Amino acid sequence: MEEKANDEKVFTCQRTGKKIPLADAHCIDPKAYCKFRTSCPINMLEKKKARES
């Protein structure tokens, strides 16, 4: 996890290397194979949001 200059927290996707803001955490390509999915914080946040709604 990294922080931008404006203190917005971001996560760097392990598969694509793209930066994803944690405030709007979502998988960039959820249908694509990802060997990191089981340990991915973005995937875990998505599952948590789905359970809460």
C-alpha cells in the first residue's frame, strides 16, 4: 500500500501494477485469471462490501 501526495491511500495491483484508490476499491478485470486473488486486499474489500449490502 502506498500514499499519494494528497494523502489518498492507494493500492498497487499485484497483477497489473496499476494504482487503485482504496476509497473506491474494485478489481480492474475481475473475470481475468489472477494468481494473487486469494490474498488480494482489493478482492477482500469487495467481498466485505458485498456481504454488508
